[in-house]
Amino acid sequence: MTPLRNLFAAVAVVGLVGVGAAFQPPTAAYAGPNLTDTSIPDVAERVVDSVVNISTQAATTGPAAWDPFFTDPSSPYYGMEPTARKQMSKGSGVIVTAGGRILTNAHVVKGASQITVTLHDGSDFDAKVIGTDPKADLAVLQLEGKVPVLRPLVFGDSTALRLGEVVLAVGDPFGVGKSVTMGIVSAKGRGGMGIEEYEDFIQTDAAINPGNSGGALVNLRGELVGINTAIASPNRGYAGIGFAIPTNMARPIMDMLIKDGKVARGYLGVNIVTVTKALAADQKLGAARGAVVAGVQDEGPADKAGLVEGDVITAINGTEVRTSDVLRNTIAMIRPGTTVDLEVVRRTAGKTVIKAKLGELPGDTTSPTMKQRRTR
């Protein structure tokens, strides 16, 4: 049921790793974990109870769902209208408040008519969706009913992760039950994978399989540093390449979903391309690294700020921009209405700083008119 996507010339496929596909304040204070023990067993035993199993049901109809009963001419049911049936899937989630708020992947609860969360002691609770962000594949749930005081995971700083750092993945792979696997941080800032619209993945070789979706990636302080989301594999199983949404991306999205029920993303109104050595030489861009403006939306924020085609954005608010994906993700995480400083290199004018007031990313799928304006 998990959608698979081609990834390296059809050698591997990328898939979301879920099987198939009102805030209540805490009832009592939770003192928080002891972050002094850093042995792997200590960390594993401390965090495992903060990860939950998520089961969903969704009503489905259609001949394809019942084949061959409704599509086989030899079947006595051939030609009849199928009745609704329940499609079930499983995934994982992370407890983020003592009062029962859960962070998971949007694809884990997509289309669900019923969501059941199972805690470490085997107790089941119905859950409702507080908000989802399909573009980043995140969702926030709230347990309903009389929720006991739970043990939330502490958020860590995912930007502080180092290559080779040991991490643990916690979830419910293949529905076998809560499991902990160990690996290292294989890469950071993975984007352009075609998995989500907004990508800044932590890559790890910790074993991640279908059912791990929405589960925790933690460091050896027991801090949450990522939400396990996808794998690259030729057979949907573990192949040593797993992807997690970093918490420094997930946490602000979670906060917006809780506050507003949706995510409002910053919008600059440009088409951008990563600068390469060949592109810089061919177009005489004047910068060897950054994101080059390939188009500007009429009357959009960039147009009003004076950006033109051929400008190379090399930094935003003092932070270096090395690729177009970095710039896109950075702008998307800034609240609309914020004025940003863009460091720009122009063919004829050299380096300058342009102030641009961000708009809000349009919610529809239409493409604004872009004008191809040459450098002034």
C-alpha cells in the first residue's frame, strides 16, 4: 500500500514507510528525563515508552479493492456495486506532551476515518487530528478521553548532529511491535529526492522498515532529532538508506499546526536554480555558489524588492545559501510578512543586499505568471 518512487535510475525505489499509507493541557507535571546516562541500553529503555503505535481505518469502495469479486465475469458478484469496506494501516508516532499530543507523519493518518493509538502499556485511545502538513509529511494528533500522564520526548537540536554520530530509530516495523534499531547519521540536508515537496532529510543506516513511519530518531542523549519517514530500497525493506525529517524543521511546523491548524509558509515569488560551475561560467553569473533567479513573479515579493533574472542569491539573513533547495526551505520556514535580507550577486553591479518582505505561499496548485527579466 505504500507508494514507491523511482530513485537512482530505477535501481532503488523510495517509499514512505508507513504500512499502507483540540489540545488538552497536561493533567500533571512531568519532571523530564535524566539526560546524563548515555549508554545505548539506558537511552533505548528511556525513550521506547515515548513512541506509540498508530492504527488507522479508512472506508474504501471500488471494484479494484474487491477484485476479483466485482470484476471477474465468472463471479456471482460481477457487475454489482461494492459496499464500503475498511482499509487498515499501521504506523508510529512520538509523544511530545504529557497530555497526549502526538507527532507523526501525515501519510500515516491520511484519509483515516478512525485513528487508534496504542501506548506502551497496551492501552488504546482514540485520537483526533489537530492538523496536517502534507507538503512536509507531518501531522499532529491529540489523544481523547481520560489520558494518563505520559512521558514525552525532549526535542534535540538536529542541526548539531554530526556525520557518523550514533542514533537510534524507534517504531513498529511491519507491525511486529515496538522495536529499537541503531545506526549512524549517514548524511544531512538530503533534498531533491522527490519524496516530499519540502525536504531536508537526515539520512541514516539505522534499520527502518514499513511501519516505522512517524517514529522517533533519537541521539544518545535520548533527545528527539528526527521523525522517521521514508526509505530507499528495491523491495520496500531495509537496505541501509532511511530518511528522517529533522526536528528543527518538524518542530516549527508542529507549533503552527497546533496554533493555527495549518502551515503558513513564506513566499518570495521566484523560480530558482542551483548555481553550478558550468552554469556560472556559461552565464557569467559572477558567483560560483548560490541560487540563481530564473524567473520573477509579476508583482510578487521578489519583483517588488527589485530582484531580476540572473541575480544570484548567496545568503539570506546572513546564512549562506549553497543550493536552491536550501533557499526554498529557508524561506518556507519564515513567517509571511517578515522582511529578509538577501545577499545578491549581479553580473554588472557585483554584490548587494536586497530587503524583501515575504508573502504567503499560495495554497492552490496554480503557477503564478513569471516574467523573464534580464539584469538591469
